[in-house]
Amino acid sequence: MIKTIFLFSSIMATVFLCACNNNNSNATTGADTTRKPFIETANMDSSVKPGDNFYLFVNGKWIQHAEIPGTQTSAGAFTDLYNHTRDNLKTLLEDAAKNNADKGTNEQLVGDFYASGMDSATIEKRGYEPVKPYLQKAASLTDAGSIMQLEAGMHKDGFAYIIGMGVGPDEKNSRMNIVGLVQTGLGLPDRDYYFKTDAPTTAIQNAYKSYMQKMFTLLGDDSATAAKKVAAVYALEKNIAQSHRTNVELRDPESNYNKTAIADLANKEPNIGWHTFLNSLGVNVDSVDVGQPAYYAKLNDLLKSTPIDTWKAYYQFHLADDAAPYLSSDFVNARFQYTKILSGQQQMKPRWERMYMVTDQELGEALGHLYVDKYFTADAKKRMQDLIDNLQKSFENRIHGLDWMSDSTKPIAIDKMHTFLKKVGFPDKWRDYSKVNVNRSTFFENIISANQNNYAYEMNKVGKPVDRTEWGMTPPTINAYYNPTFNEIVFPAGILQFPFFDPNADDAINYGGIGMVIGHEMTHAFDDEGSQYDKEGNLKNWWNATDKQKFQVKAKQVIALYNNFTILDTVHVNGALTTGENMADIGGLAIAYDAFKMTEEGQDTIKIDGFTPDQRFFISFAQIWRSKIKDESARLRINTDPHSPPMYRVNGPLMNFTPFYQAFNVQPDDKMYKPEDQRIKIW
């Protein structure tokens, strides 16, 4: 369970950043007028009172005039930073593809891999020939045993559909790795999409069915046969969805930890054939952590009760769906037509951008090594480490001052905070990709080789001590995370750029930007989920009963506050789904502000660009979330993203933070005003 500052997965290409216009003039300090302004006043809407809607006060003019490019589902601060980083990586990849680098080097590996993906003529000529061997195996299924045999064989190649298996720290023995099993098997974004009947969800259901229909016809079925397969596969997935836990239920670490003996699983779920399945993968363990047992109980029944022809169709579709990005354009286009309805993206990204993303996915640390060598400096890493140390001092002071936490719990909380494993920029130990075979003319096979290497890497961890030098994100990623089983905070090189961080910016800008991100990730160690893990990363209660009760009351206050926020007129934020991120936003802002007040500028009142240091801190915080999002993408995020929409990531924390009231003279008749005794203060 990695807790991020943003969510990247299906929306990875849509949550990004903004570079400001450097032509804005400096105002009041007598400093060099050629300096970067860091605050873009042209984006601000002075017709909005700061105390009515601070997000719109800072970003309103930009939102009024911004246009979302057809290839994206949002525009804004993150988009601009993503585009800047993406263009740098494009240059790296194109240079690597042109150079005759020594075999086995990162440059040769990523260059040849990228070149194979850019060879559209060869890919077009091959059609779906590369995936035919898998489709033929799916067509030859006869019973539950053959289904599980196919599933096991495909796991090694990166295709897995009904067994969600991974390797990571045992949450109650965090120094040792364990095999974990999670619910899977669906094609729509999550279980609720199969059961909702509102118009936007129905449109997505129909688009998904149309996509399946198109895929089956591309694989050679006539229209009538394809329609029958679509109905059968969708019904099977809906049946599977009934066993899935909701996104809110998945936020309870204790209920999602179920260490179980393989012998017991084999007895309860004979149709899955656990011993045979694991042995065929070379996994020799006596127990596994079954995250969501109801799913596997349901799967055991469905393996017998579902007609074998339905299972054949299920695997045929999902194989084609997974392979589509690596096949000819008819498959790529069919997949994109569904993506348009789901996310609102109107145009497909150019091929080079899609191939950059695949390279980062498959060979992330090889590409990342090239990136940090060229674009990340030792000075940036040192400045970032200093900021983290300052935030830790601020956090410790705030814990000491808490009126709701007992003196017996405070030292334990502070000890956990000082035990953070802090990672900045890039790994100290890089991944080895020497076993990946790359040929410039066989893109699909290159994908399979990389998948096999990743599979072997994961399986090699089974039953061994946890390697705490591992990273969960690649260096160019514009994100950050907290990992409770490592008790670590991680900041990839990609996010250490403006508007989050700039070595030339004043402290107000950096503490309002990356300082808030640091505080956010630190606070995740103490949110509604992270607070259930001790300093060693074990799922273990370290609170006394009274403190825990008071903390839970505050969590309910956060849920209630965010439940009242709406987007698209009537769609409400899901306070329960977003609790942890909202708590981290509220706490992260407070911790960053206190750390800023320890600096020389934080103690000053000198204005820059007409704003006091405190005002610049809050403006910096608000402008990093500047965003305009497609309605379709906004709906998708409300359903699946544990982060609140950008406006409420700004206004929610600020309406609970008294220094903001003081900085902008917020009054009782302002819309964001909350009486002081009603403001939520956690950390």
C-alpha cells in the first residue's frame, strides 16, 4: 500500500504540472528584475475574494481561458511539468536510438527498445500475429485445470487475469517478503461500474461492451458470435464484481490482511488447485496473504459453474485488450475509442509519447538512470534533504503541542517520524536489466522479455528478507509516496522541479510547494491507514485507547467536511474514500507552514510581487494544484481516486488553518470561513 501525493495509474498521463510565464515583472524588493517571478499574477482572479474561494482567487483567470489539449484529459500545473519532463525524455530516447551504444548499456537497451516501438511499419505488418499463440491456448481450454494452467503460464509473460499475485513485505513481519493475493478479474475500473445505473456509468458500460464487440470481430468472429461472447463475458465479470470489496473497504489494512496456509486454501478452493498453480510458477511457500478472501472463494465456484466457452471468450478478449497497445493500429484505435468515453480524451497521444510511457513502464530504472545523469543535480538533492530535515523538526514540534494526544503516545509518534527512511531523487542501487533481450524488429517480444525479467525479479524475493533500497516509482516520475511497510518517504527526481521546487526560488515558494508535499507524505504515516503501522512497518496498534478514539473522531470530521464538497453540480466528493489524502493535505500544509516560519523569510514581512511571505506561501500552495479537467475524467477520479479534486485540496485545508485567515484577512461573512472552534486540527 503506497500512499501518493497524486494518483498515477490509468490517469498517469493526465495529472501534471505548470511552468509559469517568465515575462512577469518584479515589483517591490529591488531584486534583479530578470529573475523568474514564481507567482504568475496574470492567472489570478482579483474579482474573487481570497476568503470566498482561494483556489479561484489564485487560478481563476487561468481556468477561464485554459484549453485542454485533445491528447490530454486535463491541463494545468502538473500537465506542464509532465510535458517538460516528457520532452526531456524524448530527447534522451531519440539520442539513444540513434547512437551505436555498447551492447548491454542502459543507452543501448532503452534505445533499441524505443526504436522497436517506433517501427510502426513492422508492427502494422504483423497485425495481431504476435498474440496468436496465446489466443490459441485460450481457444483450447477444456476445464478448470486447463484454465489455471493457462493462467500460470501467462503470469510469467506479464499477462494475468484471475489470480492477482505479487510479492512484498509481510504486513505483520515487515522485514520478510510474502506472496500476496488480491482481487482482480474485472475490465471496468472497479466493481461499482457494473452495478450503477446513472447515465454516465451506463454510457461507459455500453462503450466497454462495444469495445469487446470490436475486439472479437478483429479476432475473426462474425457479428452474431461476437455479440454472444460479449454478453457472456460481461455477465461473468459482473458476477466476479459481486465478490469484490469496494474502494472504501480496501482502505482497511487489518481486514485486508489474511495470512492463510496453502493447505487450507487448497482444501477450501479445490477448483483453483493452489498447489499445482504455485508449483508451476516455482513458488514454494507454505502460506500467503489473501487480501480479499471472498474473491477467491467466488473464483473457485465460477471455475466450475461458468461454461468453458465463456472462459475461452474471457481470455481471448483480455489477451487482445492487454496486447492492443503493442499491435497494429486497428487494435490500438479500438482500445482508444473506449478510452475516449471513459476519460474524455479526444485524441490519441503521438506514437513517441506512448512509446516513452511503455519504456518507462518496462525499463524504468534504465531510463531513469539516463535521466538523472543529465537532468538531476547533487545540489538539488542536498537542498531537498535539508527541507526534509526542517519539516521533521516542524512535525516534532507540532506533535509536542497536540492537545488531543497523550504524553505516553507522543514519544512513540515522534520516534516513528524520526525513523523515516528518506529517499530523494533516485535509487542508491539500480535494477539489473541484463537478461532482457531486445531486438529492434520485434516490439511485442521485447515487451514479453521485459515482463519475464520483471516477473523473475519479483519471484526472486519470495521468502527472502525485504530489500529496503527498492523504489516503487521510477526517477522521472512526477509524484511522491509514503510506504507504510518500509516507513519511508520517497521523492523522485521528476517532482523536484518548479512549481514544486526551484533552487532559485524564495523559501515561501519552496515551502508552499515541495514543503507541502514533504509534509503530506510524512502525515501519511499517521493518517487513518498509516497510523495502524508501527515504526518498523508492521501492522500493529501503538496507540492507547483514548488517543485512538480521539483520532477517529477527527477522521470522521474530515469525512463529513469533504462529503459536502461537490463537482459537476451534483457529484459529491467521497469523504470516506479520500480520508487519508485529505488528512495528509491538512497536516502537510500545517507542517510545511511551521517549517517555513523557522526560516529567515518566514520571520520577515517584506513583500515580493506585492505579497507578504505568508501570502506567497499560500499562493504557492494553491498554484501547484491549478487544473482544468474533462468531466469524464473528473467522474472517473471521484469513483476511483483516493485524492480529492484540486479545488478542495486547496480550499479544504485552508478553511481549517488559522494562519491563512490572518494572511488574507478572512472574515465571518466569507464563504470559506469556519469558526475557530470548528476548524479541524489534527497534526
